[in-house]
Amino acid sequence: MSTVTAPSMFAPRTGFLARANPVVKLLGALLITLMIVVSADPVTNAVALAGQLVLLAGVGLGPWRLLTTLWPVVLAAVISGWGTAMLSTAGGPVLLHVGWVSITTGSLAAGAAIALRGLAIALPGITVLLTTDPTDLADGLAQTLRLPARFVLAALAALRLVEVMVTEWGVLAAARRARGAGGGRGPWNALREFGGQAFTLLVQSLRRATRLAMTMEARGFGAGPRTWARTLHYGRVDVLVGAAVVLTAVGALAVSMSLGTHRFIWQ
């Protein structure tokens, strides 16, 4: 038996950022992401990441809470940075030499830059997800950006189903353990269990998506012009959030350029 209770990962939708217009947050996330993508130096990435952490700490999402919630993203950034450090050909004093692996100060700096870049790119989108209700985001996309209703409603349904799928994964794991299907040791058994559980979740997701599409079509979604029950407004919170985002993006560029370390990806 499945449940639609949202997991704790999507819970913190209260506070200062949650009251901001979702379109402002979305455009701000795109601005910071674009600035980081075109900049290849570690100073810009570090300053942008620090600015985002300060903004999140001011609304109750401190570094420890983010770490416990987003540990897969942090782990992926650390792994990518460590892999870059081992494979980079940057020179400098040797810090570690084991077999064919040789890590220098230059390669370690390159790895740290990649890890910071990954975190700085991932954090804006995750912030929008954690602080925005999907229905509010759909209202903003339809009323402010004037996107087609069919696209907006499909995106809203997809966001809602992400929460359901995350919860369903835990339900499937508990059901497999209750039947004695899980609990195998070793990497091969773990891989087999993951594959079987993922395939089951895929089948259930396809069935749920088919039923949802048929239900929405039967109720006339996307058949013609739509009206929206809630009207979004802009206020002081949106001005403050927009100013903080612009300050973070411009400040990161200003600091790196003043130190002479800024470098675009095409340089």
C-alpha cells in the first residue's frame, strides 16, 4: 500500500524565502547558475557558494541542516573533486604518491575547484525546490512568465510525483525486507537489490503517470484557456530576495576580478 506523504527532504517550506515569489527565486537561481557556469576560477565559485550559505542561514537553513538533508549532493561533489585531484596533471609540490596516484598542490587545488563548482551550481536549484511549493511555482510560471497551461500543469504533476516516488522508494524497501527479499551482503547482492527495486518503482511510476494523464484529460486539463484561482503578488520580500541574489552574483565576480583570479570558461 503506497502513501503520498511528502518526505522530510521537501519539508522546509516556511520562512523568509518561502514567502518570496517563486518566479523571483527561479530567475535568481538561473542568474547565479549562469554566472558560475561561465566562470571557471575557484574564487568566484567559493564566494558565490558562501553567499548562498549566508542567505540560507539567515532563513533557518544552516550548513548542518543542509548537510544532513543534501548529503548525496555533497558526497557527489567530494567524489568528483577527489577524482579530479587524482587525474589532474597540474604541477606543484607532491603531497601524496601511492603507486600510480600522485597528488600535488596544483591537482588538489583543481579538485577543490571542481567540488566547489559542483556545490555552487547545485545549490540554487535545490534552494528553489526546498523553499517553493509546486503549486505556487506553477501559478508563477503561468501568470508571470505566461507559459502554456499544458506545460505548466505537466510540470506541476511531475514535481508532485517526485515527492510520491521518494516516499514510494522507502515503502518498496520496507516491503522487500518484510518478504525476506532484501538483506543480502556484498556489492553484487546490493546491486541486484537496487536494480530490482528500481525496476519496480519504474513500473509503478509508469502506471501512475498513465492514470494521471487519463484523469487530467478527462477533466479537461489543457483543452482551452484556463483561469487561476490564486493571484501572485510582488512585495518587499521579493525585492530583498532579488537584491540578495544580484549582490551574490555581482559580488562573486567583483571579488575574483579584484584579486585577478577570474577566468571565463573560454579563456
